[in-house]
Amino acid sequence: MSVDNPVHQQGWCITYGSAGKRSPFDPELPAFANKPAQKLSLEAQSILLDVCGSSWNDISYTCCDESQLNVLSNNLNRIAPLISSCPACRHSFNQLFCHFTCSPNQSQFINVTSTETFPNGNIAIDELEFYVNPQNSLQFYNSCKNIKIGATNGLAMDLIGGGATNYTSFLKFLGDVKPQLGGSPFQINFKYNIDTDIQDIQDNKNSSLKLLDWDTKDCNDIDPIFACACSVCPLVCPVLDSFHNRDAHFDSKFSHFV
């Protein structure tokens, strides 16, 4: 297992488990672990399905352990009340971080750029690059951008995305280090293309780094399970006749009584 020359290929992890904390007040940092995906226990597999949904039903090897699944579940549950009025947004949000944390092919779309070695010898992730499909990213942002929060009527994007007005600033906010504010305890730099900066990785015969295609939904998805409320998704709102057309219609009906 090498930090400098990791394997990026199907069935391999780049992180697994926890390396520990920087201080008693900080959240756990994931451990650098460039190794094959590990088999889940039956209990952990049940948690995976509960957190990530039925599309993960056939996944028995992952890059996360039971403890990480519990943390992922808690984090997603904290976000859920803010985005629950748009199931498409919630689904896309959950799937992104399920893949990030647990995908058995995690090493194919994550590249670790900085680590920290703890006194006990554990190697913790300090910074990484997360390669994602820009079309999925745009669809994710669009499904979330108009969600409003309860009585305040403020935009959820102000809280979950720092007021982002496009997908790149949305994902940047999600990836920036904010451990004391409930955000990421390490830096996640989202990338949208495989560029020459990582050509040395691509030249490695053990590597096949690629963009993550994950399951994202539109706010007006044809499946009613994912379709969002009219108040947060104008595309699902019924189209009303124009005043001109309605006036003509009423005039026509009135003429029968003249």
C-alpha cells in the first residue's frame, strides 16, 4: 500500500475505516487504505441498504465499515429535514456520499493528495480529489436550488451550499473543511475532468481513474417517488390558461344565453 503510487482500479478502495481524531473535539478522519474492497457483515449490509437504498442490494463488498456507515447515516439524517420537500435532491445527495464513502470502486474516482500520520502510525486523509461527472453535478444542483425551508421561506441552498448559484460552488462548499460546523473534517476538491495534472496516474498500468457517474434525478422526475413539490420545482407546476384564452372561453359560453 503506497501513498505515492496507489492503485486506481475496479474493486479497490482508497480509504477504509477511521484513522482517529486530531483532537478529542474533532470528528474521525478516514484512514488511507489502498486495498481491495472488504466484505460487509450482515448487520452492516442492512445499514447500507437503509442508508443508500435498494440500488445497493447486490453490493456485499465496500470501502466502508459499519462505524463509517453509522456516521454517514447520522450526517445524511441531519441534512434530510432541509431537503425533504424535494425527494430528487435528497436522493442525489445521498447517492453522491454513499458512493464517496462506500463504493467498492472508490479508488477509480478518488485520488488522495495529502495525508497525515498520527502518533499511533495510522495514516489519515487530509486532502483528496473527487472526480465526478459534470452532468450529474448540474442535475444534482438543479434539483436542490429552489428548495425553501419551512416558515422562514429561505432557500435551503443558503445552508447546504453556502448560497451557491451553480454546481461548482455548491460542491466546493460541500467539500471545504468545516469540521466544527458539521461539515467535512478533511478537504474534498471536486474535479470535473481527467486532465494532464494526473497523467502520471493514468500512465500507471495499475490505474484507471475516471469520473463518477452516480444516480441523480430531476425535480420533475417521471417517477412520483422522486418528483418534488410545485413550490420548489416550477417544472411540475400545472400550466394555467392565459387570461386571454380564458376570456375568449367565457365569452363563447356567454354567447349561448344571448
